[in-house]
Amino acid sequence: MKKILLISTIIMSTATFAQGILSPEILWKLNRVSVLGISKDKKSIVYKVTTPSVEENKSSSKTYSMPISGGKATEIKEMKNLLTDKNLSPDGKFILSSNEVKIDKILGKDYYPELDKSDVQIYNALDYRHWDTWNEGLFNHVFIAETNDKATPTDIMAKQPFNCPQKPFGGDEDYIWSPTSKSIVYVSKKLSGTAYATSTNTNLFEYNLETKATKNLTEANKGYDTNPAFSPNGQLTWLQMKRDGYEADKNDIIVRVNDKYDLNLTEGWDNSVDSFQWSADGKKVYFLAAINGTKQLFEVNYPGVTRIAITVTQITDGDFDVADVVGFTGDNVIVTRTDMNHAAEIYSYNLKKKIWLQLTNTNQEIYSKLTLPKYERRYVTTTDGKKMLVWVILPPNFDKTKKYPTLLYCQGGPQSPLTQSYSFRWNFSLMASQGYVIVAPNRRGMYGHGREWNEKISGDWGGQVMDDYLSAIDDLSRESYVDKTRLGCIGASYGGYSAFMLAGIHNNRFKSFIAHDGVFNLVSMYGTTEEVFFDNWEHGGAYWEQNEVAKKTYTKFNPITYIDKWNTPILIIQGGIDFRVPIGQGQEAFQAAQLKGIKSRLLYFPQENHWVLKPQNAMVWQREFYKWLKETL
């Protein structure tokens, strides 16, 4: 009997391989391409290829150089002087760097040196932890040093308790040289403690090398000021959100014209900017932004002090994402591109001829052996009469005469776009390859459909958005190929909240739920999350406030309100060092499901944050994800 079972297993495994279907194991063999830049001589592209190893539970990287027009890639062993160093001053005399500096007393041994074996942490205000790290009194600071000087670098932030680069994700894009080499512009949120946790007010600061004085350049703006850059003509440019506390406000391109006034290049354009680059002649700014379920390249003209009209023009178009702009060479722009079936690769796009040229194809050998899913656009009428884009991903070798189990995918954010990006966890191509139809609605709150659509979710988490989700799955369920008895609902972060919320109001539509790092109890979430400004904006303030938005949010839109109606199997996934949606959210949801006698499972990652980053943990995530769906759908 054991021999028969072994033979059967081998036959099934061989059949799956022969069909060429994407699996979690194959997904985690794909190369991941990131561009480091264009060489100083403008003749080559320098990029890195990272390959994860599940067996070794780590990733390894190699660096390559390729001709700017395409061709053979050459592995690079020595990077010195190949790329322009943005941290080197234009006159070549100084170099910038960043490092952590111990400033605040936090630890027990900071206060009582003789008790050096204590592990106490003492806090007098919020911001005691952020993202996945406890505050131990360390701050990121920018340092300056002469290139020919071996003396200790100077801390330009003068040991102040503020961060640059910004935590947790800031890098050296947070500080730049002025064209004259006489000053440095850097980003910082110069607030501390509770004020830091309740505000998004970052500013651009200018440090003068001669006077050692620091000037706030954006003091009048109370929201985010980020991504400083100088135009070829020396005009300071940056991204700006206007409203304090709103992390998903409209992001605009601001130019300080001749140091006299600020010009908003995208004020009249009804979407939000991701990133930007100046053209070489200083007459245009190119930028990336979400639009209609994709991310594309745009340009806006710079009028300077003239009265020429400002016009935003979309440059690229198609069912793909332009993920990153590397740089320009002649009539070509070098970018990375993704779609739902393909990880990032490097492309060249000719701005005049409108022609794409793929420069790298690092995963071609794997893709050539796979039958990949198909994705299509669908437009659904919502309950309030709006037209909503829904991405539908169909299994490989799709046969419309068959019936398929179907998953409603709920995007996180909540104000994040659902585009043609490629995820190594929530991967639509992988999900569909396991035999599921995927329904992914661009519901209220997403970028790329105008500012009004984007902002409708704030203060209404459990309202129209839930109707949007149900409109999408109900519309697809009318198709003959959808098995209405095998519907599932999945999501992470706000998508996890959505799964928890829908579990109480779905009226038996769904047979299974999966919620990863989802918000289950808005009251306890408010009491433990580290970025309080987020909940203040999204929910109308604290749960004890009596305004109408807060009162409705913490009751009507709180998933715990509907726990009495839970009756569906649910898989709950939680990261142990997720301080954005802390561990108690997953624990409360699992405990409620268990005590109600509902089939449920807790998948707990003690050392993962809001994401799952370690290869073997990621593989366990994938296997448990599909194991649960097989058990319940």
C-alpha cells in the first residue's frame, strides 16, 4: 500500500510539473531585479539581481552592467566610481552619510549605570515603538565630512532628538546637496514623543555649511514635505501633502521658483504623485502615478515665471505598472516594469517613437515553462451608481464551461492602489494557478480614480466600501464559471479588517475567510497602534470622542460589533512585531472564533512585522494559505 501511495504521489507531482503551473516553490526561485543607476558615462545600466534561497533562509545578490541600448550583461565585482555618488558634494570636497546616534535616556541602565543587567525601558510619552522596533533613544542623523579629512564627521543635526533619514523606511533620498555645495537640504519630522505619533508634519530643512545654521524651508505647510531634489536650473523641488495627520493626502509636485514663491505643478490634476524626475533641459518634470488600475509615466511642463499654462500629459499606457524611473538617455527613458504575471524587469521606452524595448529578462527560463493565468478588466456598477474597475484573474487553461472556486481579494492601505504590481506573497498569478478565480475590486479609497474616490473611505471604513466588495463578488457570481458554493474572502491590513468585517455581514456568501494582520477591534487598535495620526484621521479621533464619525466608527464599523453573526471558517495570520496592527488584534479575533466554536486557525510569526520577509517563513505562509483553502473551499 505504501508503495502504491508513493507512486501515486510521484505521478501527481510529475503531472503538476509537466503542466507548468506556478507554485510557491517556483515563485520563490524568481529573480528580483532592482536598478542602481545609469553609469557616469551614460553608456550602461547598472542593476542588481537578488535571488532568494528558501533552503538557506536568505537571499544573495549579484551586480551587473548592461549597455544602455540592451545587449549582453556583465557581472560587476567592483562598483567604485561607476555611478555618480549623490552624497558627494558637487565641488567634490565633502561627503554625506547617515548613522544612528544615542540621544535620549530610555533604558534602565541609562538612568542607573550600576544596574547594567536590567532590561527595563522607561517612557514619558508616545513614540515608544515604531513599525517593528522599540525606541531605545537612537535617532538617525546626517553627517558631513571632508573627502580628504579623516577627522570625526560632523553631525549636522547637532544631536537633536529627530530623525533623518525618516524611520522606518527613509534612506539617503531624505538628504541632498544644493547645486552650489554650500548647503544641505534634508527631511525631518522635528517633533518628539506624543506629538510625533499624532502628526505627519515633516519639513525640508536647509543646513548652511558656513554659518552652521539650519532653516525650515516649508514651515507654512503642515503635512508631509518629502523627496527634495534640484532642477537642472537649481530650483528646489519636492513632494507635498497639505493636511497634517493625513498620510494619504494628495501628493503634489512643488517647485520653489527662484527662491521667491512655491509653484504647485500638479494642483489642477486630479490624482496623486508617487515620484518624479526632472528632464535634462529643466523644461519638464516626469512623474509616476496610479491611473485606472495601473501605474504610468506622466509629464508636466514647467512654466517658470511665465504665464504659460501648466499641462499634465500621460506618456505610457497599458495593462502594466511602470514601477520605477531609472533615468533618461537621449529620447529614451529607462524604467522597471511589472504586470500581474511578471516580476520587475528593466525596459527602455522611446518617448518620440512610443516603442518599448525589454532590456532584461532574468526569469525567462522559468516563465517559458509555465502556463500563466489571464487577467481582464471588468466594470461593475456599485450600489450608489458608480462605475468600479474590478480586476479578474482567471486560472491557466481557463475553461468557461467549468466551475471554479472564487476568491474576493481585499486590498490593504486603505488608500493604496490595486494595480499591475507583482507581489511575492499576495500573488494573483500564483492564486489563479492553484485553480481559483480572483476578484480584485478597485473599491473606494484607492488612488488612480480621482481624489473624491480616494477620500471616500476615511470615516467610512465599514460603509460603502463593504458594498463595493459585495457588488464585485455578486457581479462575478452571475458568471456560469463561478462556483457560488465555493466563495472565499482574503486580505491583509485594511484587507484583513475587511475580512473580519465581512465575516459578520456577508449573509452566508462566503465559505472561508483569511485575514492577515487585520484590524479586529478598533477600540483596542487605537490603544496600541504606534502611528496614532492614522486612526485619528480615519476614524474621527479617539474612541472616547463624541463626534458623529467617531461614534459611528467605533460601533457600527467595528468588526467586534458583528461577532455574534460569525459562522464561517477563518484563518487568522499575525506578525509578532507588527506594531502598526499589533498582536492583540489577531489574538482577539482567534479567541472569539474559537470560543464560538468556529473552525479557525492562528498562524503566528513571532519575528515578522506587518509583512513576512524571511524566505522559510514566507514558504510556510504560502503552504498554510493554500492548505486552508483546500480544507475549507
